[in-house]
Amino acid sequence: MMKSAALLLSLFALIGTASARHHRSSVTAEPGTFDYYLLSLSWSPAFCVGSPGAAECGGPRRFGFIVHGLWPQNERGWPQYCDVHQEVPDSVVDGISELMPARALVYHEWSAHGTCSGLGSADYFALVRRAYNSIAIPREFLAVSQAVQEAPDAIVKAFLGANARLTPDSILVTCSGQGLPRLREVHICLDRTLNPRACSADAARGACRAPTLIVPPLR
């Protein structure tokens, strides 16, 4: 009973944190009716500062960037929680675990965003993998051994340097925290065929405005 209660609390914490990472209002929409995708890459060490008990934080693997989600977006507004009733099979959850290590996050992202893609759950998470694989993580983020201070623009430039296809207006850096903020996520805007495109003004509102942020080290 104690173990079940702890698991339930962990599930609620992960879903709450996932929602907190993406503060957006939903609009009524038909599944598949949207303009482009936003690939959200979460810097796991920063997330683990506030949620050390989360699934991605306590295991043997030291995560850097993981996939928070692949979000259907419109030029104005964004669809969420579309009227699709389909579960995510265990095989799909297990198959995406190296990119999205928390089961609760996978379920949440399907419910909140995947249902609006117009795809079934297996095809949606296959698309998540394709989107992630289309982006090269800059080498400097593969082995961060100590906290460093960086300008958001420098992080954008690092992604541009590692990805010749990307353009400056297709990348957004987000941050969070009091005082000197921490790197939170890198958002990359992709068209429906997963080619880079400019982020909409709605998406750009979430960009980090601080001149400098902290990049926490891998755990």
C-alpha cells in the first residue's frame, strides 16, 4: 500500500511538473489541424535540481537533453487535449524511454499534445524520435562536468553550429529560477515535414530574456 501511494504521488508530481514546463492555454481544434511542430528539449540536470526524485534523476544514466515533447502549434494559439481516446501501449512507452525516461511524462504528452497531431500514439512517438534524431546536440552539452554561466544567444549559436539546417529564428532558449536563472529548455520549431522554420510570435514569448543563465552539470 505504501509503495502504491508513493508511485501515485510520483505520478502526480511528474505530470504537474510537465504541465508547469509548458504554460499554455488550449484552443478547441480538430486532431491534425495545426500549422507546425515545436520540439521541446529539456535540460534534465536543471529539472532535477527541483525534482531530484523524478525518474530521470535517480538512475544510473546521466541525462542531458531529453525530449519534453513535440507540440502541435498554430501561428496564433495551440491545440491541446484533443478528443482522441487511445492509450499508449507499453511497447511504445518502453521504446521511447531513452528520450523520455518518465512514463508519466509520455502519458501526459500523448494526452495533452499527441492527441492533436492527427496520428495514432505509435506513429506520434515515432515522429518524436524522428524529430529528435534530426537535431544534433552540440558537443559542449554532451559532458557538462560543472555548472557554467552562458548567454542564451550563445546556446542558440551552439545549436546553429551543430545544425547547418537551423536558422536563428527557429530556436528558442527558455530559463527558470530566481536570481540567475537556469537553462530550462531549448525549443526548435519544425514544419509538418520536420524541416526547420521560424517560431511563431506566441512561441517566442516564452524565450529567456535574462542576459546570462546557469547550465547545471550532468548529475
